[in-house]
Amino acid sequence: MNAFTIKDLENLSGIKAHTIRIWEQRYNFLKPQRTETNIRYYSTDELKSILNIALLNKYGYKISHIDKMHPGEIRDRILTIGNAQAQQERIVNELIQHMVDMNIEDFEAVLDTYITARGIDKTITQVIFPFLEKIGILWMTNHINPAQEHLVTNIIRQKLIVGIDGAFSHVRINKTVLLFMPEGEHHEIGLLFTYYLLKSKGVNVLYLGANLPLKDVEFVANLKQPDFLYTHLTSVAANFNFDRFLTNYHNRCGTHKLVVSGLLTQQYKKKVPESVTFKLSLPAVMEFIAALA
């Protein structure tokens, strides 16, 4: 069984840790256990409860009323919320719940149903990317089992590749972006999503994939002379040194502009080399792509 911290619950539900503690004191739906050092931790069932309760609360239900509902009633009420954004958030929560339960067939069924109803484009932007944003922190803190991660990411990877294969733009942008991930980074989903966004806007893409030595990136960049190089860093091997990577890149490939996105950029507080630009959020990435036109 997975064990989640109060910070995990905050990141996944959007409810501040302080508020979660108050809810624990006043209501009955959360009963955390504690480690020997008195640190709260929460079960899979409690994670699922907080996701559903947070969604109902966000869309108008008072916590005091939710506390009196049984789990089936909570699920039924969520289904009746007509707000389109709420339904997208419900789908993302379902994906999280299926992931932690390792209900992989149900996980894929949720995605396939949304693709059938809305198409691959909207599924990627409205469901897959918000899901990845939410659970990315769990990958970094090892609060989900690696088997869960691999099963889920392989399904998403398949959907993204289908989306990339079918992506088309009537407008062609005379810019080329080379996509790669450095040695030690194997989380390819974010980079595939960027590939999809670029191709759907008519940008030419060179995709080198994951775990690539910098000398190979340098070779292709010098040969093809792309307008930008781009990497997305979610979580990397323990021996990966972000400072060293940025310095080595600047020394070897500094004539090529590098754009970096992903969770690691949000945690990096030092000065960035002149040849490197960070994009700290999806809107920032979208602005970068729009500016290529």
C-alpha cells in the first residue's frame, strides 16, 4: 500500500496542508497514521477521499455537508457537477485513483473514452498534461511504486505517439527545434508532449529521445543547426548534477540556445548560463512555441 505525506495530498488536491490539518481536527474523513518520528502519512483510500472532497468543495459544496455524505453519495454528486472544468478535473482524479490502485485497464479505458468523445488533441491538453503535472511530484519523491509509474507512463506514451503521428498544421513555421533529454533522464512523457505541441503548430522537430550523451547532442546540433535545443527534466538519476549539466552544455553547445522546462527548473535557484532559458510552466512553454511563428 502506498503511503502519502500531507505535502503529497496538498500537491494532488490543491488543498493547503494547513487546511487539511483543520479538516482532520473537525471532520471524520481523514484519519492519518504517524511514523515513529510523529510524521503524518496517509493511505491510498485517504488520498482518493481528499481528491473527491476537494473537488466537491471547490465547486460549491460545504465541507460540513460533505462530511455527512457516504462515499457513494460523494461520487454521485461529483458526476452531477455540470461545469466543464470540473469534469476535466474529475477525469484527472480518476486517473490518479486508477494509478495508485494499479487498475491499468480502467486507466486506459478512461483515456480511450475521453479520446473518443473529445479527440486526442483535447485529451492531451485537458487531461494527460494536468495529470502529469499533478503526479510528477510523486515520481520525484518516490511516493508511488516504480511499477505503477512504468505501467501508466507506457500507456500515456502510446497515446502521445498516436497524437504526434496525427498532428498536422496548415501553417509551416520555418523554425527547427531539437528535442533531447540528457544522460540520467528517462521520463520521456513531457518531451513527447512538447513534440506534439511543436508539430501541431507547424514547427520542424528533430527528436533524439531520452538518456542522450551531450557529445551526441552536440554532433547533431552542429550538423543540423536548429534554432533551439529543448529538454524537459522531470526527475533524473541520483548521480545527475544539474549545475554540471548546464555548465557542460554552455561550454560544449553554448552557440545553440537551450530551452529547459520541467519540475527541476522550478527548484533551481542559481544563475542560469546565458545560452540557457528556463520555462517554468505550461503557459510559458506555450508562449515560447507561439513566439516561433
